[in-house]
Amino acid sequence: VTGDDDKRRGRGVDWTGVRMPGIDGTTVAVVLGAGGAIGSQTCRALTALGTTIVPVTRVASQGEELADELAAGDRVVPMTADLADSDSLRSVVAELSERRLIPSVLINSAAVGVSRADLLDVSREQFSRLYDVNVVGAFEAIKAVAGMMRSAGRGKVVNVASVAAQRVLVGSSAYGSSKAALISLSQHLAVDLGLYGITVNSVSPGQTPTRLRGWDESAGRPPEPTPPSATADGIPLRRRGALDDYVGAILFLCSSLADYITGVDIPVEGGARLVRAKSY
Ligand SMILES: NC(=O)c1ccc[n+]([C@@H]2O[C@H](COP(=O)([O-])OP(=O)(O)OC[C@H]3O[C@@H](n4cnc5c(N)ncnc54)[C@H](OP(=O)(O)O)[C@@H]3O)[C@@H](O)[C@H]2O)c1
């Protein structure tokens, strides 16, 4: 790990120097939400570890930009899909089959968030949209990819949930409850898919400024978390999470170190759940 500034920006870990058992040149990892902050950092780490990655973005240019940045040739195979659209998910599976890519890892980092809204202003459509992407889309994507993993008799699925599933954020009823549903979905699928050697777990990040949280929307690229400040009150480790903090937990769950772990959620939030925040 390099200096503190880098660490805060989420680029603190030199992934080229890291070895994770079970994550190597034979790994094919599908990453949903790959254009986002956590998703793209996960792709950087996986590429550095030598895997083949399939970054799935809603907009093709995001996947192409990431492929250019990673410069890993045919080890990066960008695809597009909208989690709210069953047809586009089916197309991804068809394209994977066509290219004879059988995923051993699926990381779902895609989600719709909401800027905190007064409960009375949240429409049924807005509420449903969040569930459609964050829960139903996740279910469909896992179902589709697990069908491919099943033939190999192994697989690792990691969903990116949120601390908002357990700890109420004011004005985030749709988002928070959709993430609680995602954790529960992970547990149910862990049981259903255990038979096929597929593990299903989740990681719950704390709050880090990204586009999802309304930061840096215009910049169009993964933004940088703010440095620790008074806003980090209520976090025992006294800083906001950096992207690599989340990536580390995701990769652990994808590695063979976690072969006997399924249906768990790992909170990655500096211990924030343990203490009462000074304010909200
Ligand atoms: N940042 C935090 O504080 C925080 C805290 C807890 C949990 N999380 C979770 O961490 C994950 C990654 O979030 P992030 O912070 O990296 O935010 P982000 O940069 O906004 O990434 C979210 C990604 O989800 C994609 N997405 C949204 N709707 C989609 C759809 N219908 N189909 C396909 N992709 C879709 C977005 O693509 P577009 O660019 O096309 O919209 C974006 O790439 C999310 O699951 C989020 O809920 C984040």
C-alpha cells in the first residue's frame, strides 16, 4: 500500500504485486456496473491479477474506454447490458457462449441510487425502478450466468450491497430496502446454487463519494473520494472508504481463500455500524 493520499483515492494498492489464490489467468470474470467507480476499480485489480474480464456497461463507450485504459488486449472483452432489460442480459450470455467464455466469477456492482428525497416525493415509478435494477436485474443476471457456471461445477458470485441495508439513511427507503433485498437474495441463491459449487456473497460498502452518491456527475469518470474530514465522524477508523477497500473484500470472496464461505455479507465501512453517528 502506497501513501495515504493514494489510499484515499482508491488507488492505494498496487494490484500488480498482489497474488490471490484462485484468481489467475484461467479466471473469467464478468463485472456488471464496470463503468462505475467500484466496478471499474475491480476491473483494474482483476486485470492486474491476470484474469480475463468481461466489463459490462450500459453505454458501450464506457467499456471501450476502460478496455483502452487497461490495455490488456483480448483479456478484456467489453459488453453492454441494461440490468432492467432481460433481452440485453440474454445477449450477454449468448455472446459469452459464442466466444466460449465460461465465467468463473460474477461481480455485480451495478445499481441505481437516489439522491435523498422526501418520502412524500418518491413516486411508485421511482421506487419500482430501483427494485427493477438493484434486485430483479441482479436476480436475472445471476440466474443467467449461474447457468453457465453450473456446467463447470464452480463459480463465485459477489453482489455489491450497501451499509444502507442495515443502517437507515434518511430519505433512502427505496435504495436501502433494495440493498437489504439484495443481501437476502444472495443468501437464498447461496442455498439454491450451493449444489453446483457456486458461492454467492455480498460486500456492503460504507459511503464513498461516487457518481451514485451524486458527486462529480459531470466529470463522467470515476471520481475521487474526499479526504477524511469532520464528515468521517461516526467511523471508528476515521476515514471514508477508498475504492480498494471494497475491491479487497470483493476479491477475497472471489478467491479460493473463500471457497467455504457462502451467503455472507461483509460490511466494509470502517466499523461505522458499531457506533452512533454524531449527526445525519
Ligand atoms: N459509493 C458509495 O458510497 C456506495 C455505498 C454503498 C454501496 N454502494 C454500491 O456500490 C456499487 C457501485 O457503486 P459506485 O459507488 O461505484 O457508483 P457508480 O460509479 O454510480 O456505479 C454504479 C454503476 O451502475 C450502473 N448502472 C446503473 N443502472 C444500471 C442499469 N440499469 N444497467 C446496468 N448498469 C447500471 C451505472 O451505469 P451508468 O453510468 O450507465 O448509469 C454505474 O456504472 C453499487 O451497487 C452501489 O449501490 C456504493
